[in-house]
Amino acid sequence: MIVMKEGATEEEIAHVIERVEQVGCSAHVSKGELLTVIGAIGDRDKDQQLSLEGTPGVDHIVPIAKPYKLASRQFKDGADSVLEIGGRKVGGANFALMAGPCTVENRDQMLASAKSVAEAGATMLRGGAYKPRTSPYSFQGLGREGLRLLAEAKEETGLPIVTELLDLRDLDDVLDVADVIQIGARNMQNYSLLAEIGKSGRPALLKRGLSATVEELLMASEYILKEGNENVMLCERGIRTYETAYRFTLDLLAVPALKEQTHLPVIVDPSHAPGRRDWVESMSLAAVAAGADGIIVEVHNDPDKAICDAAQQVPTSDFRALSSKVESIAAVVGKTVSRA
Amino acid sequence: MIVMKEGATEEEIAHVIERVEQVGCSAHVSKGELLTVIGAIGDRDKDQQLSLEGTPGVDHIVPIAKPYKLASRQFKDGADSVLEIGGRKVGGANFALMAGPCTVENRDQMLASAKSVAEAGATMLRGGAYKPRTSPYSFQGLGREGLRLLAEAKEETGLPIVTELLDLRDLDDVLDVADVIQIGARNMQNYSLLAEIGKSGRPALLKRGLSATVEELLMASEYILKEGNENVMLCERGIRTYETAYRFTLDLLAVPALKEQTHLPVIVDPSHAPGRRDWVESMSLAAVAAGADGIIVEVHNDPDKAICDAAQQVPTSDFRALSSKVESIAAVVGKTVSRA
Amino acid sequence: MIVMKEGATEEEIAHVIERVEQVGCSAHVSKGELLTVIGAIGDRDKDQQLSLEGTPGVDHIVPIAKPYKLASRQFKDGADSVLEIGGRKVGGANFALMAGPCTVENRDQMLASAKSVAEAGATMLRGGAYKPRTSPYSFQGLGREGLRLLAEAKEETGLPIVTELLDLRDLDDVLDVADVIQIGARNMQNYSLLAEIGKSGRPALLKRGLSATVEELLMASEYILKEGNENVMLCERGIRTYETAYRFTLDLLAVPALKEQTHLPVIVDPSHAPGRRDWVESMSLAAVAAGADGIIVEVHNDPDKAICDAAQQVPTSDFRALSSKVESIAAVVGKTVSRA
Amino acid sequence: MIVMKEGATEEEIAHVIERVEQVGCSAHVSKGELLTVIGAIGDRDKDQQLSLEGTPGVDHIVPIAKPYKLASRQFKDGADSVLEIGGRKVGGANFALMAGPCTVENRDQMLASAKSVAEAGATMLRGGAYKPRTSPYSFQGLGREGLRLLAEAKEETGLPIVTELLDLRDLDDVLDVADVIQIGARNMQNYSLLAEIGKSGRPALLKRGLSATVEELLMASEYILKEGNENVMLCERGIRTYETAYRFTLDLLAVPALKEQTHLPVIVDPSHAPGRRDWVESMSLAAVAAGADGIIVEVHNDPDKAICDAAQQVPTSDFRALSSKVESIAAVVGKTVSRA
């Protein structure tokens, strides 16, 4: 949709129409009292070649068609996708309560945390073996040893495992253990990573980049879906704003906005935005009330001794109360925590 | 707290210490392995005169002391302020459900909306007689006639009135009717308005500016409190971010962050950020779950015919269900809707 | 322009058309392969009443017509407004170099600073008698005494005076002295202030709010222009973003973007965004190169002793070099500093 | 630096000191009138394990030490790094004028564009063989064929080649041709990519992520520098803000801010932020005036027919004038365009 300036000349309008037709679109002209609007009707890729911003007489361009297809709610005729992961459902009326430590640190920590969250009602177990760190001098995760401990924790608790993949060269190792592959915020637009996870067919939890729009998150999911992998969950985890009173601004409006546009389940990470554990319950409950299909919470058996993100990990001793309130609020909004 | 650069010279350090002492502060020097940090101890106003950013050898300045006093939780020894407005309490375990139309349009609309929200459980009635409009060509509110209709609606329903003041010249008229004077986001830093409302002693609902920090909101409240008016409620209403899928990003993390710093009640406006009514319930419930002390919702008896903000006003027919879910979630987080 | 969802039903489309016609607009329907777009043609105020966001079948709304009229470049048939202030021109090929201290502090400081900037080539003198302060406990300006000193500085140097008005109750006092009334960023949407300055007819320098869009700045100027006052300059002064390495992010792209849309001169304030004097020259020169019609720089005869914003005030001793580079770069982009 | 709350108890203070000492730091306590500040002195990694946010009595944490080392200006004792690339210098008083098309499209386009920019005074040639695209359905670049055409253009013009690497699997192919490997904004935190480019030793142009802070950009460069590759240039290319009048907000304050902190050259990309060619000259000149060490401009021999980003590519016919103004402004700020 090309909006012409007030006072655009007939030549300028004719030139734009010519450009529209050159790329194989048809031009649909509406003349209003003040200004003329030209619709370019054709497929999206053709539109994109137009690039008419700044052309004489053109005021601005408004893209109309959604750039994503497979992720759109229309693609499923308005229905919700319901994923099944290790016997737990996610989506529709099914709520997922994912919990576990930020990082796998050692056997005792991992197993103690895993058992506690399982007993308190978690439906999946999270834990990082590979950690993206801002500093090259920080602890980068236990790697394969971490994956091995996650496998052991899964055996003990029966909980499906959610763990992050950072580097394609570790894909096979991660596929040996992960029920859900997490794609971190910094990799949301790492397209080769997305495509390979798409090809693997393994369920994916795709985190929103820290300044990604709702539409860009959907576009990124399209890279996975396009390879035939329909098992994608989207995850709001806080965006970057001017506010410095917390690490990120948790954007819960993204929950209804995403659910309107897509059939994919929407998960919320209530831990990273506050960056401190005493605000995690508040954001967990708000996420449930906002209509999320699940939350993924950092829980640690002894957070004061955690190697990374100690401040934001909820102690296992507090997680039972949180889990119970999550269930109560889920009930108010018509959802049930889905257990095996 | 002045952080010197690595490699700052002794002369540069001595010069900073001299400047600190010149303004009447005492300098407290900590030398670490890599760098030196100089604390300027004294009262805040003296610190502010320092302005050492960019001085040779200085890396950056970190303000330490809070710039607000009366709004701080310490000022009430950690307790919550509980306001009493027309027999309804706000704060502590008391939840306020404020509802009503965006704008007073005419007698029928105002009375019909007022009665409906009263019956559905609202505890206060909102309605605008003066409207801040981005365009000078838009409807600017009914003014005094609007205030008169609010008075009539109050008489009919018994609900206390929340209404906005835009211009000091209308203060006396607004004081005739308002139980709570609303200060809109665009006026959060209109200091003469804040001071006069402070002097009036009337309860105030101070909305966060659309790019104000949590700290700036508290500073603005200080302008009211300083005049001896303790009846201030703060209101999160969405901040401006890069996301264009909604009008504003509702920042619910501000709720626990504010409640940690201040004794004042924290209200959430769930209507303006979505800008469309089908997302208002989701944000209302999320606000309750996040720990807000109240919400202020736009509700209209026939929103499709509303003069302004039609899209975001919830029809009175849907408000009863919303009100009932609000009560259920309030109970989960230990609060009760406070009625007369 | 109402964009319907893919898969919107015929009923939904018919309902939207009905709503468009109800408010007195005519509906212009374009059916594409995937989706239908409905143009509402009529005057802007009617469109605004539509508020169809969230209506069944509606995906989103795209406003097309500009909401401002008098500020638009079309209103002057594409020409630039050239203001004449105390014999200096601003706009077109004429560049304004406004300089002076942040705040009027005392007679010696004001006169010394004024003479220095005059000798170094400034074309107008700035200085604040009323200061908007985040904290109610900070120095709020000398008030009338400050205005008196500005008058004296004008008499000495012949430079026109730029000074800020904060509160309508001080309008007459400010009009006695000011050649240009500055409206600060926090008051950009203080509509009663804008309207009264509009009525006064005095040239106005309207600063962009710290999270105002280019369009909102133009809308705010419309409040002044609408009262018959054509002497408006717009001022970019830095916007609020996530970056904390400086106080604000100076948005120099606003310069060509504004100049495309409006005939009004565009000024840049290079002092507040850096917040420290050693980056002010860099931003001053960048503003000139970007095509600004003027800059307004904080310059102080002894900045280390300044009462407020000491860090960002350039010493008069450095201002001559800055002024000379400004002239050189102005010449490269086809402008001349306009002196009496 | 741990800032305790006003009113923190002695027990709370003692507990924090104990935690600081447990991780191997020493605690340095400053008691002010209102509050206590505890400095944790030790190496940065130890500090990070502390994670005391939200601990009882703690108000907030202020990191003091810079997290980067090799990128810091102190590391070079305050000097500027001057890179030498194919006989052209970048850094110090040497300015780099990089230009060329967004994407390599075909032989004619590439060679025509290359010759034109060379004749007009460009010092390096840019062109993309691999393109990061938001949509999986968009053109992804010519790949190896694009690299081959770049090699041919280099042979014809003698200009060093700047081209982007997206996927580690293409590293060897890119190393065959590139004099400078560009790392795009979306990959700024793709740590395995950074480390491998570090190991390659090839000069790198690292673009700032679209919501990365100045500090995060420096941290990302550290991943390259740490592998022994000192040839890193940083590139400001516009950040994401709330403003929608342009694609990104070009943040020219990042230029002096980066140059204060690092010895590495700072380049500006003036093309992506405007997203339209008629604003590129304005931003190019502003970048030079702001003190950048180079700019990288998209220039195309026939931009209306460009496959991607057509709107923002400057026609070669306009580039000569731009190049000439760049030289004039560079001279004003003490720099010279460095040619072979």
C-alpha cells in the first residue's frame, strides 16, 4: 500500500503505478480528497522488491499482508496447536509448568533441584548445559557432562527435558537428551540454527529476541516450521526498554497479541526480566492470568550458591507455593496444568 | 559515587576530591586493584551540584541516595498506606475496582454506564470531563457540563468519582465533584499542577508518563506529598517501546518494583496499553495477579458509539464477568475488593 | 484504512462498511487474493470516531491522512518558513547559533557568559529563569530576577533572548523579555501552555518530548499555529532509549524527517543528550552536517561552578573554536550563520 | 558495589559482607548518614557470582569494573588502533569510505557499481553474498557465485572487499575473498561465529546489535580480540527505538562514547537507519562530523532495480557529490580519507 504525498503530481503517481506493474503486481488506485493511495496486489515477495520509500511523491509505504504463513492462526483455521511432549500437553486448555535450574552445575545440584520441582508439580525440567554469556571470561556451561546429568535427572523424575542449543556443532549431542530444544533470545535470528532445528523435527521453544517485535518472532518461527517441524512454542521473556529498575520489561501484552495471530502455544519466562527472585512469583502469576500456555521458571535447590543468575533463581522451598497459586489462577482462566 | 577511569592520575583524583569538598560533601576514597571510587557523602542537593561527568580521569558517576523521601517505604517504616475514599479502602489488602467511560458524553450514556458498573461491582466511577487530545481539532470534553453529569452519577450510584484535571484554571470546578483527581500521563511532570493538587489535599491518582521511569514517577509524587497531601495513588498505564503491535507496553513489573520502594498504593490502567477491548480482560487479570492495589478500566454502555477511544472500552455487558474473575484472582494473592 | 483478517467473513466486512458509513465516511473496498482492505474516506475527525481495533474480522487499522495541517510542508506549497527574530533569520539557508548558560545564576555569570558568546559569534542568547526540575528540592530558577538579568544581557550584547516558560501565570513576565519562548520537552503536550503562547504571537521554540514521535511534535506545534502564531521552531534534544551510556539518544534522523514534512525550522540541542561537555562539540557539528537550521548550546563562563547541569555546559573559552567549525560545516551544506 | 536499603539492619549488612568474602572478594564498607554501601573488591568473575539482587536489606547492585579488557582504551595506553587493510588505513586521523551495493546481484551490476564507487573516491568495496533475511521466503544471496564476483570486482578496481559471513560453514569460502569480514547486527552475539573469526585473524567489521548497548558491543568485540585478532572495527548502524518515522534511530552519540572507551576504529553505516536514499547523505555527513573513522554506504548503479533494500541505496550518480562533501567535513574535524 503506497501512500502518496498530498500534492503528488500525476506524473509521480503514474511512475509509481509503472513500478508496481514492473515487478508483476497489479496497482489498485484510490483517490481521496487529499491524497492518493496505491495498493500493490500480488505476492509478498514481489511487493518487497518495490522499495519505493523516498521516491518522489511517495509519502510512505504500509505493508498489508502478513509476511508469515505457517505460523498464522488462519493456517490452522483458527484452532490452537496442542503439542504433546513426553505425555504432557501444551496449548489449548493445557498449561505447562517448566522449572529447573538456570545451569547444570553438578550431579547433586541437578538431581536435588529436579526432584524438588517434580514433587512440587512441575511438568517439564529445564537446565542449561551450554550457556550464552556476554563475557568470554564467564563460565560457559558444563557441555556434554551437563547433558549427561540432564539425562540422569530425566530418568529419576520422568520429566521431559528443556535445554538450550547454541552452536550447530552440538546439535547431535543435544538431540540425544532434549525433549524440547530451547533457542535463546540472542539466537532468535540465527537462521542456520533455526533451519537445522526445523529439520530435526524436535519440539522447539523459541525465545523472543530482546528487541524483537511480535511479528519478527513469528517470522523466526517460520524458519523452523518451513522445514516441516510443527512443534514450536514461542516464549516471551522480557524486552529491552529505557527502564533500568529491572533487567528487562516483561511484555505480557504479547501473550494475547501472539495468540490472536498464531496457533502456536505461548510460554512466558518470568525469571529473566525481574532478574531477582522476589519478583518472580508476581510475574509468574501475571503470566498465567494473561493467558499464557505455560511458564518456564528458574528454580534451584540452593540459589545463593548458584554459579550464574543466582539472584533470579527461586529456591525449591518456595516453588511449591508458587506452583499451587499457578494452578488456582489457571483454573480462573480456564486452563489445567497438564501432567503425565 | 564517582568512578574514576583505570589509569586516572593522582592529580585527577586529588582534583575530584577537592571538588567534592568544595560543595560541602566529604570524600570517601576506595582504591581497588584497577580503579578508584570516590564516595561523596553529604546531602543529595549538594551532590547534584557536583556534575563531574566528563571531568578528566572520571569514568562515570553513580547516584546512590534515593532522590525522594516522603514517597519512600522507609518513610512509613515499611508499612503500606491505606487510603480511604468515600468509604472504600485502597492499599494493603484492599483492592479498588475503578470503572466507567473514557469520556462523559451525555446524560444517558453517563448514567447508564455508571449504574451498570456499580451493579457489576465497581468500587469507584471514572469519567473524563476534560480530555487531553493529541490533535487540537479533536473533541476536548464536555467541561463543566461533564462535571455536573458526574455529580449526578455519583448521587445515583453512591460511587466516588475519579476524574482528570488538565488545566489549573479548572481546579475549583473539579474539586466540587472529584473524590480523586486524576493526573494524566502527559502531565506527570507538570509541576505547577502537581503542587496545586498537593495543596488541595484531595486524593490524587498520578499516572506514569509514557516514558517515565519508576523513579521519576516517585519523584513526581513527591511534588504532591511535599505540600502535605498524603493521599496519592500511583498508576501504571503502559510505556512507550519499539513494539507497534499495541499502543503501549503494559509494564507490570513496575507493580512489585514500585511496591518495594514506596508505601503508596499502585493502580494499573489495563485499557490504554492494548487500545482494544478484547485484550483488556487479559491485562486486568494479569494486573491483579501481579499484586496491584486496584485497576481502572474503561467501560461504556455502548462502546461502538463512543466519541473517543471506542475501541478500548469494554461493554458493560462484559464487565460483570471481568469483575468476577478479578475477585477470584485477588483472593489468590490475598486481597479483597473493598466496597462501602 | 481498515485491514481485514485473512478469512474475514462477508458479514464481518459488511458490518465494517456499515460502521464506516454511519460516521459519515464513504467506504472504498479493495479485495486482494488473501485479504480485503477498506478505505474510510472522509475527514480525519470522523475517521477517529471509528475505533474499529479488535472488531470481529478486523486485523488492524492504518491511519493514512496526516493529522496536522498548518505545520505541513504542503501548507506552504513546499517552501521553507524563514523566521526573523531581532534581525537574525532562521530557516532556509539561514543558520541560528543560540548559546548561553543553562540557568541565570547571578549578574556576573550572566553578563560574562553573554558577552563571550556574543563575541564568539552566537546569534541569540539562551538562559533559564524558570527551571523544570525532577526534584521539588532542587533550585527552581531565579524567576523574575532572572528575567531582569536577561534583559540586561540583551541590552549589553544586542542578542535576542531565548528563555523558557513553565507556568502560564508567568506568561506576562516572560513576554516582557523573551524574543523566543522556549517550551521544554516535559511541556510539549501541555496544551493550555501551547495555546496561550500561540495567542501571544511571540516566536516559540518547541522542544520534542523525550519520547515523542516526529508526528507528535508536529501535532503539538499545531496547537500553537492554530492560534495564528506562525513563528514556531521545532527542536530535537534527544530521546529516551535503552542506552545508558548517555542521558538521551540524540536523534539526528529527525532533522531530515521533520524537514520533509514541515516548513518550520528545525533546531538541535546538542547539550542535553550527552550530558557532558566533551561530547557537545561532536554533536553540534553532526547537527549542522545533518541539515539543522540552528543549534542551541549550553555555554557558561565557569561551568565547574554552575548551579545546574554543570557537566554539560561548554566553557566560553572553548566556544569560539566550536563556533568556527560550525560555520565551516554549515558552508559545506549550503547554510550561513545569520547575524544582524 | 552493593547499595543497602536505608534502614538495613546490622544482621543484613553482616550477611552481605559474609557473602562477599565467601566468593573470595574483600568487602569495603562505607557507612553514610542514610545508607551503607559495600564494595566487593576482587576480580570481576568473582563479583558476578555474587548475584545479591533482592537479598534482604539490599537495595541494588552497581557494577563498577568494566567487563572488557582488550578492547579498552587503557589496554593501548590511550592510543588509537590504526588498521591497515589492502593499503588503506583506518583509525586515528585516517578515514575509510566504504561503498558498494547491498547485495551482489549479477556481474554487470557488481562491476558497474564497483567501478563507479572507485572512481568517486571510495576506499573499500562492500557487497553481500550471503544475506540475513527476516523472511525465509526472501532472496538469500548468490552465495559462492557472489563471492566470485566480488573477487572479480576487486581485481578490476583494486579496492579491498568487505563482505558478511552468516554461517560458520561458509568461513573458508569467505576467507578466500574478504579483506574485511562483516558481522551483521543480528549476529553480534553469535559467540561461536565471533570466536572463529577471531581465530582467522582477518579484519572484522562488527555491527552493533539493534538493541545492544555500547558496552555489549565492546564485550562482543572482546570475543574476537581474545583469540588474538586485533583487527576489529566497530560499527554503529542504528538502534531500535519507539520512533517509526524511520527504520532505526542512528545513534551518533555512540561515536564519541565508543571512542572514549576503546582504541578500536568506529565506523558508521548511514544507510540502514533511514531506509531511504534521500536521507543517506545527511546521515553520512553527520557521521563524519561526529568523529567517525569511516562510513559504509550502500551505493548501486541502478537502485530502482535492486533486489533488496532498493529504497536505501544511493545511485552511483549521486555518490561523487557525497564523497566530496565527506572529504570537506573530514578536513574540518582533522581527518583525511585514506587511499592506497
